Amino acid sequence: MRKLIKKRVSLFGLEIDALRMPEAVERVLTWIAHPQGACQYIVTPNVDHAVMFQKDVALRSAYGAAGLVLADGLPVVWASRLLRRGLPERIAGSDLVPELFEAARRRSGPALRVFLLGAMPGVAERATANIERRWANVKVAGVYSPPFGFEKSSQQNDDILAQIADAQADLLIVGLGAPKQELWVHRHRDRLRVPVAVCAGATIDFLAGEKRRAPRWMQRVGLEWFHRMASEPRRLVRRYFRDAVVFPQLVWRELRQERKRTPLMDKCS
């Protein structure tokens, strides 16, 4: 097995993997082919995650133990370039999952077995039909829509972990929303009998056609957040307003720290 080299960028306290999509897909497929013991899980920080990360100790622990931390959200990528720590591109969970399915479709050998955890009742079943129709070498081995507050019940968590183990899945797609999904996977990573988990937000809803992603042009210019806010204003307006206030402060703080470091580096050179 070829050695996987870590390339990480420090940003707002986060350590983000500086990968392009093909590299991320290769990393995940390698973990599936050669399991690492405990579940390797993937988190995808966007602006909202970066803001929460500043004060949420549990979320920091979850990010610290993640196998991959991939930048979701163009403002995060743009900030990295402004600070001369350029991340190569945005990798959203809702893009990574279909790319993994596409890689499985192109390869020969056993089907990629997937478990879908999250979304409202019935949504994962519709996602299953769409996945298996579009990607011939992907098999949805199990789905579960947990009830509200399940994460507080030991019995509920034990039942979910047993379902995932029984499915013998290669890949777990977790769509519980942030930070619940990251905290849940981190808390149970040693009991998750699956090589890789992706904390993927609304990806199951997108795959089911329950929700629509922003048009490509909005994604390219960094306006996907606006599309989502317009689709769910009651849930998201308050969050995005907070992020719009706090995130520029984080960027400014990093810029000031960068300027303090630069003169010292110049003197040493």
C-alpha cells in the first residue's frame, strides 16, 4: 500500500487537509480497501463550523481525531489564500459522496456497500433507489432515520451501532447536521464497525431529491449559502447572520497574527 502523506493547513485553529478531490477519493478508497482499525471519519468545515469551533470544546476534539478535514465552503478556501496558506479547492461532503460512488461504479470487483444514517423517515429509502439506479456498483446495505434526541439514549445508540455492524458496510454516510453528526461519530468511532464514515450534512436529502442544491454557478461564486438560506429561512437566517458577523473577525485576527509573524521571518532571512 502506497504511503499516504499528510498535507495540512492551519486556519482559525483548524487543521485542514490540503487535498484536491481525486486525492481525497483515493484516500477514502484506500482506507476501505485497507481498514485502519478504528473507523476513519471525514469532516468538512464550512464558515459555520469554523465559527462554532472557536468555543465548542467537544467539536474541537472531534475535529482533532478526524482522519480527513476537508474544506467545504468557498469563503474558507478564499480566506486560506488571502492568508497565503492556499487550500487547493473546496471539497463539500455533498460532492465527495457522489465522487466516491462514481469511483466505485468505474472499478471492477465487489460492490461498495453503504449505510445511510440520518434524514427524515422515508428519505433515505428514496435516496437508496436513486443511488442504486445511478451507480451500478454501489449497494445500500442499510438505512436508518433516528428519532429526535436519540444520541442521549444508550439503548438507541447501541441499536444503531448494531445495525451498522450487521450491514457490513464499507462506507457510512452520516446526515445528522452539524455539530451533532461530528460529535456522534467521534463519540462512537471505536465501536463503529465500518472502515470509513463521512459526516455529510444534507447529502442524503440531496441524493433523495428531497432538497435541491444551489445551481452550479452559485456554487462556483460562493453563493450556495444564500440558496440554502432562501430555501430554509426560519432555520438558517439567524445562523448565517451570526456567521457573517463572526467569520470576518476570525479572518482579521489571522491577518493580524500573520503580520506580526512576517517581520520576524524577514529579519531571520
